Amino acid sequence: MPEIRALESTKRPMQRLGYLKRIVRRVTTLSSTNMENLGRDLIDNVTRKARVPLSPELAEYVKLRLYDRAYASLKAQVSSWQKQENTMETPIVLMELQDLYLAAPGMPSRVGKLTKTEWESYPVLGVCLGLVRGGTFSANTRALSLLHFVSDAEQQAFLDYKPDANPLQITRQQALLFLYALIENDGEVIAPLFVQLAEALPNKFSDRDAGDRLPDIYRAIATRHRARSLPAQQRDRLLTLEKTANSIAKRADVERYVGSSREHASRVRVEPYADIGLLTKPNPFKYEFAFSSAGLSWANAFQTIETSEQVEEFLARKFFSTAAIAWNIEARKITTHDEIVPFLQSAWHAVHSPGGYAPIEEMAIVAGIHALLEQKLIIEPGDARDAIIAYQKTNPYQVRFTVNRMGVLAHARFLEAPAQPNSQVADGQPT
């Protein structure tokens, strides 16, 4: 049965992908937890404070993004320094870790700060992207994949200020994993949205412009899936999409925007893609965007995507080829199991469960990321799946499979020591 590939929940705080690094770290250290535990742990850590010398970047951030009266003393300190910058000693200021990281010059977007009242909103993004299981809030294998690409320094940066390991910045490795997850879980929305925006407003659009296009996209998804025989839970999701579409359309001409359904639905469809590098922001403090050259390449590739089945086929056969084109990587596609299996073995070692099994798809994603960025080789997930099946037929005592409830091969376990591809795993480069 085709999945409904639209995020189950969209909230305004779901903007910066980097916060998910702390979420997955938390869920992988606990057998199960709950929303409150995850949310409060995240907020408690990102609101830790550190003393740093005031800089022009920090001063600009404080002036433009810290509105609450709780920051009145800090804003006064900044204002006084700016008036006497050349005559007074640089003051030491006390700021939250997340503010220090968001204010960093290398951040593509400097919005998305979380507040203590939003502890329950952000962790749901981890569930929507398949990193966290709903209900038990335990780790999915996708969480292990993300942790595989997150350095210890980035994790420590949620506890202590480490400007050289800004956890809110996204490396190219992390960007590919996040992008795969976003398309997998929201592809029926993102594909048509990006195509429409790239055709009509490639050089400048706002989150409102994106939000205005969502009602028609939501209604098309509901119409398409309602023709199928669906369980009650999925029918309820379609009703929610239609209600959201109606709410956005009803308030299309209303001036007030903050807190509206359009704001909640649109922010998560644009801001994360600034982190990934598909969108740029001429002013990192505003919700105004333009397509990067990479973003236009992805939008062009999305033109053939509309249905859930087409999203699945794109991810299986074209994802890494599109990534190579988008980021100007002169890569060679490989399809034989002799070439692919060493990468799969290495990925299996990184993400397998204590029982020794790992989802075939997850191994394929991790292997594909390493192959593309380190060896300029393209391994599409569908080809990786074909390769491991072919390898098992000729080496039946070296790989074992399990099947899911539909009888489809789902997990694999290598029974030999994992082989390494030609190069060692390297750190990702910032997008």
C-alpha cells in the first residue's frame, strides 16, 4: 500500500535541523522515553549559557532576534557598546548556547531559536522524519545513521560552547541524510512545491509564498489517496490535510500571519532546506529565500514526481545521481555487487542492531553517502538492494536476510568481518 508522503505534523519551531542531533543522541541512550523527556532535555541544553566577548555578529543578532523583556539588560549592554565601540573595552556577555550558534557567521539562517514553551513541538520532527518511533520515542535505525555522521565535538557542543563544532551547522553528509528523510516522508508535498516555486519565483520568495501553494497540493494528495482502500488512521490523516488546506485558503488574504496554519505548515517546508543548501537567504534574519544552483537541480529532478510511488522510485534509482549533479560532483555510477558490497559491509558495521541486523535501505543510504562524497561513486539504494541480493546468492553463508510482514526482504546481517572500501571514513564538509 502506498504511503502518504506528507509530514504528519508541522509546527513553526521545526526549522533548524541541527537540533535533531541532540534528540537522536538522547533516544539512543534510552530504551524508551516520552515527549516531555525529549523536549525538556533539548530545551535545557540549548538554553545553557556561556560567557563570550561581544562581537558585531552577536550584537546584530541580539538587536534583531531577541525580543523578550528578559533580554532588556543584554540589549542595553549591546546598545551601549555599539555607541562606543571604538572607545570602550569589549564587554563579556552571557548568552544561550543556541543564540551563540545561530548568530555564527557561517549559519545560512539565523532564525529558529527554541523557547521553553516549545519543548513539545520540536521533537515531533524526529518522529516525522523516521528518526524516532512514535509512542515509545525510542531510536529507529535512521537515528543511528545520523549519529554516524555527527562528531563527538558536535554532541559536546550542546553542553559547552564550542564555536568550531557548531551543532546547528549541517555537513554535506548530514545534509544528504536529512534530504533523503525529508523526501521520503514529505515528498508528495515538497516535490510539487519546489517545482512551482522554481518556475514562478526562483530568485525571491517568502515562506508566505510557499504557504499559499500548500492548499492545492494538500487537496491533490487527499484526492489521490482517497481513491484507494485505506485504514481509518490514514483516512484521518487525509481529513487533517484537507482541514489544514481549508484553514490556509480561508486566511490567504488576512494580514496577520504569526501563529496561522500557513506559518506552521510552510516554515518546515523552507527553513530546513536552507540548512541543507537547496535554498539561500539574502538576509539570514528574514523569511525570504532564493534557490541555489543545487536547489534548482533538485527542483528540476522533482518535475517527474507526483505520487507516492514516484517518490519511492526516485529515492531508489535517482537520489544520488541527482545529488551528484546538484553539487557538481563528477561521479561514476556503479551497479555490480563486487563494487557495492564492500560499502554495504562498512555501512552495516555502523548501523546494525545488537542482534546484528540492519535495514537494507538504511545500509544503502549510509553506503551511498560515503561512496559519493569520499570516492565519487554513485550507489543508488535500489542498486544496492539488488547487489546484496545477488551477493547472497553466490555467498549464501556470508549474508542472512529477514523479511517483513509483507514477505519482502527487509534486514540483512553480514556473517564475516566487515570489509572496508578503499578509503577511510572522512568527516563531512559543510554545505
